Amino acid sequence: MPSPNQQSIDLNSITSLKGVGPRMAEKLARLNLFRLQDVLFHLPLRYEDRTRIVPIGSLHHSNRAVIEGVVEHSAISFGRSGRQRRRVLMVHLADGTGSIKLRFFNFSKAQQEKLSKGTRLRCYGEARRVTNHLEIIHPEFSEVLENSLTPTDEALTPIYPTTDGVHQLTLKKLIDQVLEMLNRENSHLLMDYLPEEMVKQISTLGSDMVDLKSAINFIHRPPPDVSLSALDEGVHPSQQRLAFEELLTHQLSLQQLREKIQSQGAEILSNGGKLLQGYLKLLPFELTGAQSKVIEVIKHDVALDKPMLRLVQGDVGSGKTVVAFAACLMAVNAGRQAAVMAPTEILAEQHFQNFTQWAGELGLKVAWLSGKTKVKQRREMLAIIESGEANIVVGTHALFQDEVKFNHLSLVVIDEQHRFGVHQRLALKNKGVKAHQLIMTATPIPRTLAMTAYGDLDVSVIDELPPGRTPVKTVVLHEARRPDVIQRVRAAIADGRQVYWVCTLVEESEVLQCQAAEDTQVLLQEIMPEFQIGLVHGRMKPIEKETVMSEFKNKKINLLVATTVIEVGVDVPNASLMIIENSERLGLSQLHQLRGRVGRGSTASSCVLIYSNPLSKTAKKRLAVMRETNSGFDIAEEDLKIRGPGEVLGTRQTGMMQFRIADILRDENLISAVHEAAEEIVQQHPEIIEPLIRRWLSGAEQYGEV
Ligand code: ADP
Ligand code: MG
């Protein structure tokens, strides 16, 4: 039971507002609204312009607007929706400048009567072009009496994130209440934590200085003279003021996370010594300059008694595996263990094969662990991992299950990090793993974005491909040109080359995708009986997969039909032709990953993207990008424009990097100032870190906790 004292009303609690009882408070909690300040920082998602009536004749597709006109015609028809016939009420509205159709699927008798011929209506909705006319589906509407002057809104209407049982209007009223309190004299509701100097500095970024209180007022209730397009641009000083603070807080919380991890300490490893020297002699090639540089940086990192937290970005084929193994040797040479985690079974297997071969020549032992490892082998592996006989352990995320006990783990390498999402790497910490962390990704992203997304990591880039590679030539062909494709396949194989044929389905059904691959293998084998055609897909047993992959590697198989399981990391340099079916359905990074399986040897390679119609605008754009560039950086940049950072980084699902007002692409100009400011705060004003985090990240504990 709370003591009477605790029960006394907390003036900062949301329950001190009119209309907020325990029930409503519970609902508001789902929006992470607990305190009055939270309400002030519950920012609009967007705005609607209901300040003026737009002539129907000037409307365009996707315009949201208020219109006013007279119903010319109104009738119920029966449309089709799937297999069902559905009642539709179609209303034609005209205002002398043009006409538009209003379409209603759900309507009461009373509504239907209200929408009859001759009625004057004011509507709000989004106009869409349908064949040769414009229509609005389910507009908001109200009747307007002839010659009356029903006023329009004075300012833009903010639209807030809502949840079940909390309506826009409810939120708007709550926010009005809190704004009113804020604007009273001597209100202590809102503290501007940022040092004055810093705020001044933001203002030199091209806008006038705005104090926090004005910014909050502006964002919630934009004045009448502000246009929607100006707000959509997001560069008003008030918006920038808040975006800056939000980005800054994000940065501070990532740094805090980094410090937490680093404060746990780590063991000092070696520079790899004789082992590393021996390994480099084994390799049939010289390291590229970029590889050497990154290896040197890692040596430096692991020579410290705090954990390395390094992300290595390198395009597909840039030789990250060698760097990973070199890092492992730094642990092994110091008498410790290293673990390498890959996102898929097939990639982990491949690392295992490479590593086993290298380790064998160096007299080291590599253990293997995946979710599919059989009981007996598993027991053996667990034993040698625990005894320390295994120097390096390779596997999938099964590596970090509770029953796995390392003897002396001190380095963890995570390959192809984008598949894990940011979260998984942080999860390591929960396992009590106190180790240096090296994260490898083949999804290079622009520097400013990396600074924001990986604010807790040091970032290195392998910005050079091994010499002698010729860029992959990409062609885009309609599926009707399949005979030409077969011709190319024949020519490549006749030339002693090998081919990948990738079957994709967007339905996300693994069963269907594997079925498609099986069918394709049969079909291709019929067309080309003279060649060895193999098949690999996700539903095969690990041992079967392994066999097929090694046969392909040993050139016993000419053509490998595969599902997207080969997307990541598979490495067969003699393969020089890649065919991708249904390429219009894949995302850019997936296409780039797939294409990266060829072009690994010194012969000219090519990639055929087969597509079928209809081709959406973005699909067309993606295919064009693939045809035009081989650079992972350029592709990542285009991908960002098409899909946005949340999708590209895989953070959308986890709710991380979901900003309230900042937009990493739009606010790129703020990023370096944000980083400087974060430094300064850590050095000189550490006391404002917690309050800022509470303000911007309440409910997003994942930053601090994971
Ligand atoms: P990724 O960065 O995509 O993981 P890999 O590590 O799989 O790339 O390397 C791709 C291919 O390049 C492999 O066949 C590897 O042996 C080869 N390779 C790596 N480094 C070099 C180098 N410095 N010179 C020549 N070939 C290299
Ligand atoms: Mg790789």
C-alpha cells in the first residue's frame, strides 16, 4: 500500500489533467505518456491544411484538401471486392471549377439521405486519380447551409500518433491544456537543458535562434501564416531546434551504452604474433591496403583493456573473411578463444570450412555449432569449447545459447550484421560476454548515417576491392527472353565457368520458394541434359547442403539452382554468371548481395536480372540502379532514398531509430554539430544527459538496458 504521502497528487503526472482518470491514464501509457512533459513532447506526425477551401478543378492526385461543392448525383452501385459484391455509395460533387467523386463503402441510411442531390457539402480527404477522374474515398464531410460562412480552421491541423481508445481530438485537448499551463507566467513545466552557447551555435546553422518553449508551441500549434509545404520541408528553426535535441539525445544514449559496455573491461589481446605472420604467408595473395589498414586498427583496439566495439563496413567481395580470421588470431595468440557468428547456416558453414582449412595449417582447432547440429556432435563440440581445446568457434546464433560454456572467450566476430538487426549484437552483453566485438557488414551506409545509427561503434571501411576484379556487367531482361538467357548459360559453362540460378518468390513462404527451385532444376536439366545441375535450398538437411556446396566449389556442378539462401557470403570464384528470377520483387540490398556472389575471380562476370510485368515504379528504379552501378555505397544511398533508413538498417521493427521529429536524411546538415555537442556535454555538462534521455526516450529503454 502506498503511504498517504505518496498518494498525494503528483502535479507533474498526467492524471493531474482534466479528463484523465486511471482508465485514460492506462491508455495514454501505451503512448508512453506519463508526465506532463511527455505530453509536450508527443509531437505531431504530420499536419493537415484545413485553412482554405481548394477549388476542385485545381486538385491533383494525392492532394489532401478541404473542398466545398454541391452534390450533383448520388447513387448506390454494387462494386466487386474479391469474390464479394459490395454496396458502394458514389456521390458526384461539383463546385463550378470541376467535379470529383466521393466513394463510400460503409454508410448508414441517414448518411445516404444526407448525401443526396442538391446538398452543399464541405469535405476533407485525399484525392486519388482513378482512370480519368479524381475521387476521394471516405472523406470527412459536413453539410454547409447556403450562404452561411462556416469558417475554415485558422492554422494547420496537427495529427498525432494515437492508440486504441485515444482519439485525435482527445489528444489535441490534452495538449491544449498542457500548452496553456506552459504559457502561464513562471511555468516550470519545460526546462531548456542545453547550454545557451550551444543553442546559439545551432542557430548559426542557417536559422534564427529559437527558444525551446517557442519551438514546442510552434510545433503543436503552427501559426496561421505557416504553410504546409514549409512544414513538410522540416527546416523551420523550431523544427530544427527540436530535431537537434532529439538527435543529440539519441547520440548521448548510444554513447552511454558504449560506456556501459566498455566499463566492464576486457582482456588485452596480442597483435597476432607469429600466428598472424604465418597466416598471411599462407594466403595465395597479398592483403589489399584497406585490409591491412583495418587489421592494424583492430590490433590497436584489442591492445586495450576495454572492449573493442568496431564495425567494419566493406562491400560484397572486399575480403572481410580474412580480416575476421586475422582478428581471431589475435585472441588465439594470447591464449584465448574467439567466436564467429554468422546469420545463416550456409554462411556459417562456409566460414567453418575456410577457417578449418586455415587453422589446420596453423595447428589450431575450430569448433562448429549451429541450431541443427546433431546431439552427438553437439556434445563433442560443447566439450571442446568448454575445455578450451577449440581455439575458434564458428556458428549461428546458437553460439550464444545458455548451455554453451566457453573456456576463455575474449573476441566475438559478428558477420553480416544487417541481418541481425542492431539488437542482437547488444544481446551479447546480456549473456555476460565480456569480449571485444568486431562487427562486419556488407551494407555500407553513408558516413553521416553511420555516425547516427552506430553512434556507439567505431567504424572502419574496407574501401578497396582485391585487385584484378572486373566489375560485374548487369543486364535486365524480360522473362520472354529466357531462350537468350539459356544461351548465355550454355556459353559460360562451355567456357569452363559456373553459373548460379536464383529462384525467388516474394510470398515469403519457404516451402513455395524451395518448390520453385526444385521445379526449376528439373526444367533446366531437361533443357540442358549435358550439364551437371545442382540444387540448394533452405529445407535441405545441413549435410546435403554442405555436399552440394562443396561439389559446386570443386566444379563438379556446372550450374547451381538456389533459393536466396546463397544471398550472403557464399564464395566460389569460378562462378561468373548469375541469373536472378523475379528480380523485380527483390530489394536493392538483396540484389546487390546476390550479385556479389559473382565477380570474385579475375574473369569478367555478368548478372542477368529476369523480370516480369507489371513493373512498379520503384521496381523499375531498382533495376535501373543495379544496371548502372556496382558500388555498394551508391546502392545503399539509393536504397536509403527509396526505403528510408529504418528499413535499410532493419531498425524499424525494433522501434529503434524511430525519431519523433528528426529525419536522418533531411537533417544530415545537423549531424556533425550534434556529435560535437555530444562530446561537449559529456565533458562539461554530464548532468543533463539523464534528463534529456528521460525526455526523448521514455519508453524506449532498449537503448540503455539491452
Ligand atoms: P566479403 O567481404 O564479401 O566477405 P570474402 O571475404 O568472401 O568477401 O572474399 C571474397 C573473395 O576474395 C574470396 O575468394 C577471398 O579469398 C578473396 N580475397 C580476399 N582478400 C583478397 C586479396 N587481398 N587479394 C585477392 N583476393 C582476395
Ligand atoms: Mg563475407
